[in-house]
Amino acid sequence: MVVQRRVWRRPDGGLDVPADEWLNRQAARISVGARERCCRVGGHPQGFRRSAEDLRRLAGISVSPERLRQIVEGEGQRVAGLRQAGALAPTWRGADGRTAGGRTRVYVGMDGFMAPMVTEAEKQKRRAARAGRRPGRWGSRPRLRRGHRERYKEFKLTAFYDQAKQHRHVLATPGGPEAVGRELRRAARQLDLRAVDEVVAIVDGAPWIRGQLQRFAGCDHIGLDFYHFSEHVAEAARACFGEGTAESAAWRHKVVHLALEQDVDAVLDEVTQQRTALRSPAKRAALSRLRNYVGERTSMIRYAENRARGWDIGSGPTESLCKAMARRLKGPGMRWDPAGADAILHLTALQDSNAWENYWKLTAQQN
């Protein structure tokens, strides 16, 4: 039997084979169970090639790394669409976050992390390298997207969790602060945070985060992560008293304990007093930076009051989620298209939200 099909050469040097593409689509109808297995192993930090090897050995499913990438990113995009449409709701509500004292409490965290991108210059090299090559056994290769304008792109994360850290709802977006704000408000409605007794945000104090939380107006308190505060104090102590000196450690300990045991005014008084006692312009400038940093965040530094209420003062859960979500994107030699990285993050957020089973049950019902 002889099969003839028409092959078109694109201006960029690639090939389009419509008949092969049609056949591929018919062969690409993969069961829900197989797609789930692909997505489970597709998060390997060493990339899709290693994921494809694991999939073959563990599940007996043989797909190319490129086909695996398409499956995984396609599911990630579907997760994003369902979440935006409200069809994939959180697995819990704010009322589930009950504390030992009987009150309901939900924490909100927001942060950002950088991921490596494929630039347009790198895309041009890839186009040139594969120009004129014959397509593989599955027909023509997918057309390369345009490269990103910069080598790195910031992705932003929003997390909701309860006091016991048993319930979580995690979101990630490649968008800017406005996109984060929209996700924040949508998730707050889904979690029904209006019915929660205490909603506490703990963040690193970045202006874009404070701006979105202040516009949200759903928090009882927006707190500055204690670790970030203590790091700024430590930086000023090193500038004034030297790296690793006993005097530096003593002053840092003093300021930190003023924040923990008294209030922000006691901290500002100590910084101002120390600045007055020094004559070095560099040391005075370091203390001025600390004073300005604290002064701009006075409403966020209420550690003694918050600890008395039983509230957390650190954003450890949010920081951990950022590291976990970024790990898949920062493997050795990895570069991403924004859309591909976004899809991977939606799948990772699904797992971190303990909503994995819900998604696949919904998918099975719709197929």
C-alpha cells in the first residue's frame, strides 16, 4: 500500500503535513487515567526526557518527551480554564479553619519568584537548527512560539491556609499585580472568607503585595513577615558594628526583642537613638534605611499583639510553596515559554491545594 500526502514548506524552514496532523489527532485520544499518569510524572525537576523514561518504566506508557510535554501542558491549561470559570472550586471553606479556641482563622500569603525563559534569540537558533530536518515518526513538529523578551520572568503566588496547616488553596499566575488581585478576590469568594472570624495576611512587605491586599480590604491584619524584618535589622547591624562581631549580634538581638515584646515605636526610638550616637555617614545612612523601612510598615509590625492573639508572625508556608513550585521550573539547563511554565505551575498548585483527585474525577465525568 502506498500512501501519498502533501507536504508544505513554511517560510521559517519548517514543514507542515496536514494529513499527518489529522492522523496524530486521532491517535492522541488518550484515556483520562493515562493523562493523569503523564501529569504525575511530568513534574520531574530534570525535565520531560527523564519523565518519559519514568513513565515507560513505572506505568508501561511509551510517549516521546515532546508528546509528554504537550499532554502535561495541555492539562495545566485546562486546570487554569476551569479555575477561572469557577468549575474547580477549593476543597475546603474558610469555616473549616477552626482553631483550638473555637474561632475560625485563615492566613493569606503572597509572593513572587523568577523562572528562566527562552528568549527570542534562543528561539531563532532553534529554528535554524531544525530547518530542513525531516519530521519524526509523528509528522510535522509544532510551530515554535515567539521567545520571551527577557531571560527571566516573575511568577506570582497566592496561598490561603488555616492555623493547623491542614487546608491549603494555592494559586499561581504569570500576570502582574492586577491579575493577582483578581485571583485573590475570586478565591476569597470561593472560600467564603466573609464568614471567617480572623483573616490574617503575612507577607514580605513588597509594595505591590501591600497594594493588592489593601485594595482587597478583606484582611483583619496585614503583617510583615518576622524573618524579613529581622534580616533588615541584621543588615543595619552589620553595617554599623561589623560582620560577625559581638556588638553587632547584641544590637540586633536588642532591636528584634523590642519588636517582639514591645511595639514598633520602641524599635524606631532605638534606631533613631543609635543613629544619633554615630558619626560615620555610611553607618548613619544604614540606620536611616532601616528607620525608613520600618516607618513605612508601622501598621504591619505588631508582633507582641499578634502573638498574644495566637497569630503566626512568619510567612514560612508561603515561602516553602514558592520554593516547591519554582523547583520544577529551575532544573539544570531549563528554559520555558511563559505559557508552558504557567501550565506546569497550575498543575503544581493543584497538588499543593490537595485538589488533585477532585480535578481528575471532574475530568472523568466530562469525558
